[in-house]
Amino acid sequence: MRNRPARGATTNVTSNRFALPAQEADGDWLDWRETVDGAEPVLRTSVAIERPRTILSRNTSPDIPFDRSINPYRGCEHGCIYCFARPTHAYHDLSPGLDFETKLFAKPDGATLLRAELAKRGYVVKPIAMGTNTDPYQPIERDWGITRACIAVLAETNHPLAITTKSDRVVRDIDLLAPMAAKGLVSVTLSVTSLDPKIARTLEPRAPHPEKRLSAVAALAAAGVPVFVSISPVIPAITDHEVEHLIERAAQAGAKGAYFLPVRLPHEVAPLFRAWLETHFPDRAGKVMAIIQSLRGGRDNDPAFHSRMRGQGVWGQLLATRFAIACHRHGLTGGHPRLRCDLFRPPAGAQGELFS
């Protein structure tokens, strides 16, 4: 398959990891025809409604600093080729490739489900993370507004929240986030992986321009919202030369701190990433994968807790050292604030209020 403009994956192979039955095109002429000049039909984004029983996802991973998260959407139109959430589409008999970017799911009952969860008797308050799987501010949030609705519930109940996004759309919600920040209830992390427009266009084809994200950092900082910058993932021989400059720009924008992760390639992400390299960086594809494997113990991916977040060997240590020196030089030594959990009050009218 040829690379499609403004899409990340270059293939759309359905995973067989869950032994789901294979699907074939039905030959519908309107869907599968090619234009006279041989171009493939435009691949448009579709959104299906998902109605889960709960909006909170739980985890017990020892190297993740939260135990619950909200994902208003499944799939992500940003199309980041490295996204470790891509394999989740395989469970639904969809491709982690182009399907992940174009066949999205929205959870319009998210705020209602969240309100019910917070109203449960015996609910124990801990920070909720948003943006840990797919981006809560991807383009469809403009129309669906599920992320904002969930934040409104958290603001109403004084519930702590940590947001990660690579979209400047987060500044739309400063009216909710700034009052939460004043109470010590929220922090925001903006992901900026490259300042090179060409690299950004292929790496994260439908994410906002890096300069827009840095402007969002500045706007959040000016509003008193604790804001951080993630330069994750760092991709050897593609973006690693930008580490120091990214840290400098983050500091200039007003970030309180920064962090990084070496690129991870779990499950179906590895072959998708290899195909992307061959399409966009054929001159260095072998070198990139060789360095990644040196970071990952000789494999495309290291799934082990803790080491998966840091990388191994000489390259892992080199990245960590460069990052630490750059952060010290530019004063980005602050860690994420401890968000307050003592201000929480159950939703208005909830039975839990009787016991608060």
C-alpha cells in the first residue's frame, strides 16, 4: 500500500494475534474503486459510538504512577506511528495500522459514567489520568466534547486529574483547569517529540504543529496550571539530536519539568514502524532499528517493567545523561506535584454525600 497523505501508518494489515477470522473486501465499487489517474480513494475518518459499563480503566503496573485512567476515545486520528495503543484495535478485529487512525470509537456517556463511579459508596480518591492510551484532545473532541464533560465532573467534585496530550486544544479548557490548579488538583503534560516540521508531519501527521503545542505550554503556565513537557518517544537517528533543543524550548515556554522515554514497539507497532522507516527514512532504517534493539536487549521491544521505560545499555545511559544535563542547564528539575485528594466531595445528590 502506498503511503497516504496525512496518515501515519503505511499499511492496514489485520492482526491475527487474537485468532479472529480474516475479513475480505466485499468489492463494493464505491468503496474500492480507484480514480482514473490510479490514486487510491480518500480514506475518511469514521466514529462509532461505544457504550462501556464503566469509564475508569484500572492498572496495577509498578512503573506507572497512577492506578486509574479515563479514555474518552478508542483509536486516535493523530496517527502517531509509534503509538503503543495501536495494538488495542486488534482485539476488535481492526487493523492497528490505518484502522486505528480512521475507525474511531467515542464514549458519549463518559461524564455520566464518571459521575456514577465517583458517587459510589466507598470510592477511594486517587488522581485520574487522561491521555495515557489515546489522546483526549484528538480532533474529534472538537465535536464530541467528551473530555471537557469529564473534566467538568472532576472540577465539580474537586477530584485530582493529570492530563497528557499533544494537542493545543487543551487551552480551550483553561476555564476549568485554572481553578482546579489553584486548588492543587491538576497538572498537564504536552508531548513535543520534534521541532522539525517535516519529521513531525510524518511522525504525527494529524497532531498540531509543535509550535502550537509550545504555545499551549505557555498559555497554561500563564494561567497558573502546572505544565510539563514530554519529549517521548525519543527515536534514535531520527529525533535524538533534538533532545537539548526541546528541553531549552520547553523551559522558555514556562514548563516546570520534563521527561522522556525511548521509543517502544510492542506487538503490531514494530512492523508498522519498520514499514514507516522504509517509506520515510530508507537511508537509515537499518541503523535506527539496530540502535533500538541495543536499547531493548536485542529485541524490537522490551516489555519488562521499569526497563521498558528507560532503555538499556550504552544508548540508554547516553540518552539519560544528555537529558539530565539539559534539564539541569535550563532549570527543568521540577517533578510532578502531589495532587490533593482531601478536597473531594461526591457529586451533588449522590448517596455518598451522606457519609462525607
